[in-house]
Amino acid sequence: MTSVALSPPAPDFKTIAPDNWKLAIAVGLVVSVLATLILPANAAFWVVGAMAAMVAASFVVNAYRRHYYGGLLVSPAIAVLFVMNIFPLLWSLGLSFFAYQSNQQTIRFVGLRNYQQLLTNDLKAPELWANLTNTALFVVLTVTAQMIVGFLLAVLFAKQFPLRKYLLILVLTPMMLSVVAVGVFFSYYYDPTFGLLSQVIKAWGGEQFILMSSKTGAVAGIVFADAWMWSPFVMLLVLAGLVSVPKYLYEAAAIDRVSGWRRFWTITFPYIRGLLMLALLFRTIEAFKMADLVILLTKGGNDTMTISYHVIRIANEQNKTSEGAALSYLLLFVVIVLTNLYLYIANRRSQGA
Amino acid sequence: MASSNNKPPAVSLDNVSKAYGRVRALKNLSFSVGEGQFFALFGPSSVGKTTTLRMISGLVIPDEGRVALHGADVTHAPIKSRGVSMVFQSFALYPHLTVYENFAYPLREAKVGSAEIDKRVKETASMLKLGHRLERKPNTLSGGEQQRVALGRSLIRRPNILLLDEPLTNLDAKLRHDMRAELKRLHRQFGMTIIYATPDELEALSMGEEIAVMRDGAVVQKGTPDELYERPIDTYVAAKIGAPHINLLQATVAENGQSLKTGFGSFALGRKLGAKAGDKVFMGVRPADLEIASPQSADLSAPVQLLEPLGDVTVVSLGEKSDNLRIVLPESRASEIKLGDRLPIKIDTHKIHVFSAADGLALR
């Protein structure tokens, strides 16, 4: 309590002080607007950046002097979040309204032209359309596989059996691995010459097996790797629901001579429903962004390009930076719309039930 | 109490033991319950009442011993085959089902037609005055209503044997009183065997036709309320049964087992104890067996230490040191008494209980 009493009063708006954040914001805004209008773009960029840093510094000094230690402690996290996430997000949004290529010096404002181009011409191109349908295919297949396998694993691990704790750690490991490690592991696994899969098929009397030689095989390989990696995540969520079911409900059901499916749907399922829907949401969003495993396993060959991989290609490899940004924002829009639709339906159903 | 007919008992437990890890919940527990009896299982919490009920229902399999229902050994029989229903202390209502579905649940897999289910649910609901709550979820009901749903759910199947695990513990005093009457009425109506576990002596005495008093996972004494009250087997049962509690005074046997010497004086017993003079014993006398007498006919006199008014009666504690003697007086008498007054007391010597100080067992 004493520290609050000792903290100095907030400085007057007009006094120049390191903790006068109101003045800092005002000055920062004025200087930024002037710099953007007068100076060339690459100089204005640094001026605006310096102003943002000044405002941030005034916040920090103010928090220190007023003893807002909570704010002070989260400030590094906020700074990192801003620099690494929010700034690039806004920056790329800005870029999507310009004609810009990262390997050229010119930059030209084109308004909504990029979006217009994407939504009219590019979408008609069979290549981009194929990328979209591939993405949808992966979303449906990987999410279905993960939900089923994850759910079954959770049912298994909800029971008590010897070595359960150690097996649980083992089953959770794929989720903690780097995607690159998983991709490399599976590319060895699927390798036609040395891969385990091909070897096993040879041992059973078959010939050398090239999984990636057909689209079905390639998709199956990617879906399997993705399901292997992310089923434990679904399992973890469902398991949390399963263990939260009070034991006495099962005992009551036993006394009431109810078991099997009816017991599952009336007692167990209501406890895991919310978590299943959460898992579905998370995994669907992730699956929409699938690119890493495709890059590692097929490099988009055999018609396995996804839309995210396409974005990486046009933005990084073809240097069409602003088009990539525009396409990213279209995808973000789709995901946001779908997510909100899903949440809306989910909420309405849980309220109606 | 010996069963008058020769039908096998509805429930009989024979030398049953059960341990959870190192904790021995039940130790050689034996008792039997007659067909159609309202039987109370009485004892403080964690004495093994719940484990006993769970064993009868089949939720727990005993480590040793034998459980029989209607004369048939069911020790290892599945729950389904037992025809036993149970009301849990926590009610264990299905939170995501409506009251209607909670009632209907035990019938769903019993191949009962939906018209019959509907009829039975409505019957049960109106019997328990829950007709207007059928579409609600359990967590929107009051404690008393939840309790009645739990009861209805176990009654709807018309079980032969109904186990009630402290069903009234989670209710307030007024509701408890109403539900006691309700349970009695249901028992008369359906005539099933009821085993009722309770830590409340008033519930046990008022509801049980027979009572088993439990201690440390075993039955100490079984009998009708009167038997337990009149002839407690040891100090534990004597202290548990009867309110206010029995007075237990340290005493020494004198005159060749014919009288007792206590801090309040000597008392002739009018009978001969199977104990030597000088043996340490407890003298037990119920507050109701003490009365205020004229100073000439009094057996003892002692100063008033404490007055506890309970409405129409007052519990008066007499004594000077740690030894004290409680006596129950009607409010009209008690209002004349002040702390420190010496009261002349007469004891009904036929009703004095004597217990060995060594093991607490009654000496007769």
C-alpha cells in the first residue's frame, strides 16, 4: 500500500517527461503523419518505427514510476508479439494493396487490383483450383483420421493397464517432434529402395513399392504422416474429457443395468463433446494451412499441391510478394468465416440441447 | 430377531471382508435382513456402511466371505442379475438427461415398451410430486427434488431390494423429516426390503425395524430399536443409541457384586454382577431413567452444572468434577432451576447398565 502512496503524480500533459505517454502518443502521431507525407518511403519507415519505440518507452517508464509491475512484467511478451506477429500481419496487409516484388525496387499502389485478379482470373486457372480442392481433401482426410484415431487412443488410455504412464508419453511424442523431423522420418519410411514400407511389401512377395508414384499413394502417405503426428493432440483433449466423467455415474448406470452404447451416448459423450469440437476446430484450421509435410514428402508432385504451399511458392520462389500477401488474406478470411460459422452452429446446438 | 417364517433372508452377509490397499474397510462382517424388512445400518462415517451396501449391490466384490440374496449365493454374480437398486449419497443423477429421462433410464434396456415407460415415469413422478419438473435438468432442481429424483429412479424398476446410502444427509432438517415419513410410506406401499445406511441415530431408530450398529467395518450389535436401547451389548452401542446420550460413570464394584461405588455415591443394584468386588466398571444410566425426588427418597444429590434448553425439555447436567450426570426435565420444571442448585435425584436401579472398564462389554 505504501508504494502506491509514494508513486509520483502523473505529469501534466504539456510537461516533457519520459513518463508522459499521452504527449508521446500525440507527438508520435503528428511526426509519423508528417514523415509519411514529406519524406521518401524508406526514410519514413524508420521515423514511424522510432516514434512507435518512443511511445512504447514512455509506457514502460510510466509503468515503472506508477509501480504497475504487472504491466511491466508482460511488456517483453507484448513487445515480441508486436514485432514478430502483429507488425508483419499489418505490413503484409498493406503490401497486398501494392504491386511489389521482393527482388525489384519499384513499388506501386494498386488498390484492390491484386484481390480482383485473384478472384476473377487466377481462381479460374485449373492449377489454383486444384490446389484448393487438394487442400479441402487434406482437411477432410487428415482431420477425420486424427479425430478417429485420437478418440480411440483416448478411450484406450482412459482405462488403467500396466505401463500406461510410459506408453502415454511414447504416444504423445510425435506431437512434440518438429514437423521437419517427422517429414524426414516418413520420407525414409516411404523410400522405394530402403524404406520400411517397400521392404515389407517385398518381403511379402511384392515388388519394389513406390508409394509416391500415384496421387492416391502420395495423399495417403501425407495423410498418414499428419495423422500420426497430430492424433495424440486429439487424444489428449478427449482424454481430459473422459477422465472428468464422475465415476459414480458409471456405477449408477451399472445399478440401472445400462451399459454399452446407451451408456456412452448418455453419460460419457456429453463430457467430451465440447472437447471434441475444440479438437475439430483446431485441427481443421491447422489442416487448412498444411504445407510443411507436402514440401517434405512430395514437393507438391503428383498433384498434391496445397493452397498454402502455393502461397509460399508465389511469394518466396516467384517473388510475387504482394500477390502472395493478397492470397494469404483471402485464405485468412475463409478460415475466419468458416470458424465463426462453426462456432455459431456449435453454440446454438449446445444452447438448444 | 429370528424370522417367524422359514423363508431365507432377503440379504445375508456371511463373514465378509474387504480391504482397499492397506485399509481394511470390512472385517468379518455378518448380518442378515428379513424379507420385506426396513433395515437400518447405523454407524459413524467411514465405518464401512457404504462398502457394505456396494457389496450387496455388486459394485464391490468381497475379498472373503459370502453374500446371498433370497438364499442364493451372489458373491461373484454380476450386478445385473441381482435385482438390487441403490440410491447414492451423492444422488448420482445423470446431469445431461432430463428428470423424465433419469426416471426412464433403468427401463430403457429392460425391454419395456415406450408407452409403459411413459406410464411408469408419470406414475413415479406424481407419487414423488415431481410431475411439473419432468423436463428439467437435475442441476436446476433443489436438493430435495434431486433426492426424490434419485429415489424415483431406483423405485421405478420395482426392485426387490432397495439400498439407501445416507439418502437424507444432503438435505436440510425440515426436508429430512418429510422424507423420513415419505420413505416409510413407500416401504408400506411396495413392501420391498430396504437397507438404509445412516450416521444419524434418530433416523436409524425412527425408521429401522431392525438396526445393525457398525464399528470399524464390523457389526457390533443387531436388534430392534428397543433391544438396542434396553440391552446395549457394550459402551459403544450404549453411547450411540438414545438422546440425550447415556450417562457413563466410572465406578467400582462393591459388596460382592451387588452395588457400585461412584463419585456420586454408592448404588445398590438389586442383582448380582458377574464381577469381583474392586473391579473397575462403567455405570451407565439413561437420562430418562433419572428423576427428581423428595430429599428423603433421593439416591444422590448434586449441584447443577449446565442447563441446555431444547424447547419443551431441558437437559440438566449435574456434578462437580469431570464426572457428570445428565437428566432430562420438562421445561416447566427446569425453569425453576438455577445453576448451582443441589438437586435430589432418584435412580431407577433396574435400569442401570454395567459395563466392564477393560473391554466395554456389558456385565449382566
